[in-house]
Amino acid sequence: MKIAFFSTKPYDKLFFELENELYGFHLNFYETHLGPHIVNAIEDEKVVCVFVNDKLNRQVIEVLAQKGVQLIALRCAGFNNVDLLAAKEFGIQVCRVPAYSPEAVAEHTMAMLLTLNRKTHKAYNRVREQNFALNGLLGFNLHQKKIGVIGTGKIGRAFIKIALGFGAEVIAYDLYPDSQVKEMGIRYESLENLFGESDIISLHCPLTPYNHYLINKNTLDKMKDGVTIINTSRGNLINTNDAIRALKERKIGLLGIDVYEQEEKLFFKDLSTTIIEDETIQLLMSYPNVLVTAHQAFFTKEALTEISQRTLKSISDLVNTGSTDLEVLL
Ligand code: NAI
């Protein structure tokens, strides 16, 4: 059976080909993202395997169905880029990898927080220039700071454990408070209170139609002056222009983003020899108190191994038996 992979990078090929020794599927790797420009290239592949920035809107899904595609396999956890209603309408199943090392994302979240706060990226460059001065490198203790975690699923819980290890006080908000989290001594708060009380806010909820621009001018106004915000979830949870305004007004003291509203035009590409036309990201990257990483929070050996294992297992199960013990969205 043939599987078409989109948005493929060398590391995807490496991990999937290794895992495919168990299955013997015919894997076709396309570097381009899946969209109207390429969808007609699909010939006799029954499965398409896509990643975070492949846009599977109604138009694309309709053509996939005409081409005989039976399954959309997301090799990621988020699925906001797939029109699930259209997939249902055209009878295409959708599966994802709901958990592939939540620790990878949680650890990167803490890495971003530590980098921004203790300025190790600046210290690294300074020392290489034989500049051993400390001016401008002042940070703050995480110990006894209040960290507000929005979304206490797998990644949120893993991050809470790390934050507790630093001696921080953690409060949380989730649509569905979790008993495991409560047992860790974490207090659930209303969003309003979390915004008002937190020194640091970390986003770990999915992007849904209900929380688009969760961080916007109104919610930023409720936060402490100098608040630190880390987003390793999805770009559209933050209104970037409002965040820039808040950075200028010193409302946001530190901002770490691994995801960005317009990331599909930028992330996962080497644009080092081109002129980037997105002036918003250029502005953000110019701020000394902003750290941008390019959707790399998941990027560990353990996570890539799990992604390839779970994706091929789901595909094999669904194509051969029609069901799987792994999560299917449709
Ligand atoms: P999960 O499904 O285990 O947990 C999500 C939690 O968010 C659930 O407890 C849910 O009740 C809660 N939630 C849903 N809507 C909410 C809302 N409006 N407000 C507050 N809480 C809400 O998901 P998991 O595995 O923890 O992943 C979270 C997100 O992290 C994913 O949806 C994805 O967007 C992002 N992610 C980012 C990666 C990266 O490399 N930067 C990699 C993997 C996931």
C-alpha cells in the first residue's frame, strides 16, 4: 500500500523508513505541504500523512476523496488544520498521534522560560567575545513565583511537574479540571484570576474556535505588569499585534513563542538567504526580551520515534482491520 507524506523533512524520512521495515508500505515523500497546488499529484495512495502546517480544507479533502484516499494520518497531536466535518462528509477517516512524549514539549517550555529569564543565549555570545560582564543578564528566581498553566492535559501536566521541581507555585485553568492535577496540590482558578495572579503564564491548550486569540488586548490588560508568557501550543492563541503593543508598553516582560500565527510561511524552512516579508515576526525577533523558536518543542529522538511508530501502527490497523486501539478522530 502507498502512503503520501507531505511537508517531509530529512528527519521524517529517516525515522519513518526505519519504522517501515516492520510494515513494508510504499512511502512517497513530498517536501511540499499538502494544498490545492499538489493534491492532484496523488495517484494511487490510499493514505496521506500530514503535519501541523498542511492545510486540509474542504477543497483539498474533496479532491482527496475523488482520488480514493481513505485515511488522513496526522503525524502530530494538534488537528486544527483539518476540516473534520468535510472529512466526515467525504468519508475519509482521520487519525492523529495524541501523545508522543509530552515531556519533550514540556521540557522545551521550561528551556524557553530559563533562556529568556537567565539569558544564557546572550551569555554564550558574550563570553565568546571575551565579555565577562554581567550587566543586562539579571534574571529572577522561579522558586516561589506563581506560574499559571492554561490546559492541564498531557503536556500541561508534564510541565506542572517540572515547574513544581523548581519550587514554583502553580495555578491552573482547564475546561475540564483533572483529578491527577488536583492531587498534585494544584489549585484550579478562573481564567480571570489566573491572568491576574500569575507571574508567568504558559499555554498548553489546543487551539479551538472558542479560544482563538485567547491572549489579546483585553486579557493582557488583566495581567500583572512585566508578565512572562510562553506559548508552545498554537500560534493563533495569541493576537501577535496585541502582544507587540503589550511588549512596547512593558506589560509583557518576557515572551517565548515556539508557535506563531503566520508560521506556515516561515517555520521548518531555511530562509537565511531570503528577505522575510513578514514584518511582524521581524519586529518580534528584534526585541531583546522575545525568544522565538520554530515549532521545535516536540523535536527529540524519543518523540520522533514514537510519532513514526504510532502513525504506522494506526495506518496498518485502520487499513487492514478498520479499527485501532490508538486514537481515531473520525
Ligand atoms: P491534551 O489533549 O492532552 O490536553 C489539552 C488540555 O487542554 C485538555 O485538558 C483540555 O481539556 C484543555 N482545553 C481544551 N480547550 C481548552 C480551553 N479553551 N481552555 C483551557 N483548556 C482547554 O493535549 P496535549 O498533548 O497536552 O497538547 C496540548 C497542545 O500542545 C496541542 O493541542 C498542540 O496544540 C500543542 N503541541 C505543540 C507541540 C510543539 O511542538 N510545539 C507538540 C505537541 C502539541
